[in-house]
Amino acid sequence: MKHKKGSTIFLKSVIMLLGIPVLALGLFWLPGIASRDAAAHPESSYLSYLFLLYVYALCIPYFTALYQAYRLLMNIDQHKAFSKSSVRTLRAIKNCALTIVAGLVLGIASIMIMFTGKEDITGIITLTLISIFVTSTIATFAAVLHRLLQKAIDLQNENQLTV
């Protein structure tokens, strides 16, 4: 039976398209904004660089999740969708998404503490809450797939033992 790789090629290209803009923004756009903000507000320039460091720290689980999704697609291409490797990959995606959610919640809490009454932060909080919702949805989806795949593998192993 031939397996069509068109769908996984499309998904792999989507993964690449999700990673390239984030990488470009992190390398080119954000440092320029941080340095301009630090020059405009020298009394709080450390906040610009802390923000930059914080964004880079959140990029680590983001790119790890993209890599794990790519590995999952490679497993599907190699007809290893129902394997322990796929289960580990889905668990890693779930953990990365939960790490991003925790980081966003920590970021929103620190923004609310530092800037309450000083600046209008509703736009930043709204974008962060939307990001938390999207990332939580991804974590939930990965957790459900992880559990379903683990049960399928357990059933498959049980059927092999009864033969």
C-alpha cells in the first residue's frame, strides 16, 4: 500500500512557515525595538533588555515544540505513527505548550504588577490572553492525542500477546 506524502509535506512546510517569522522577528526586529526603547527611556532601559531575554526564553519551548511536531510527521512518513517515539513526541509537545502558558501567565502577572496605574496595558494583556488560549488549546489537543495513542499502542501490544 502506497502512502501519499503530500499531506505531511504540506504540514512540514507549515511548521517551517511558523518558525521562520518568529526567528526573523527575534533576530532582527525585537533587538532594534529594545535598543530604541532603551535609548528613549534610559531610566528603565533594563526593562527592555529583560523583555528581550524573556521573549528569547519563551522561544526555546516554541522551537522545541515545532521540532517535535516535525519529528511526529517524520514518524508518520516512516509508518511509525503508533510507536513509543510518537507518544514521547506528543508528550514533549504538551509539555512545551504548558511551559509557554506558564511563561505567559508569569509575564502577564509581572506586567500587571509593574505597570498598574502607570500605562495603558490592555492591548498587551489582550494579546497575551489570546496567546494563552491558543497555546492551551494546543496543549489540550496534544494531551488528548497522547492519551489516545498510548491506549492504541497498549491495545496493539495486548493483541500481539494473545496470538
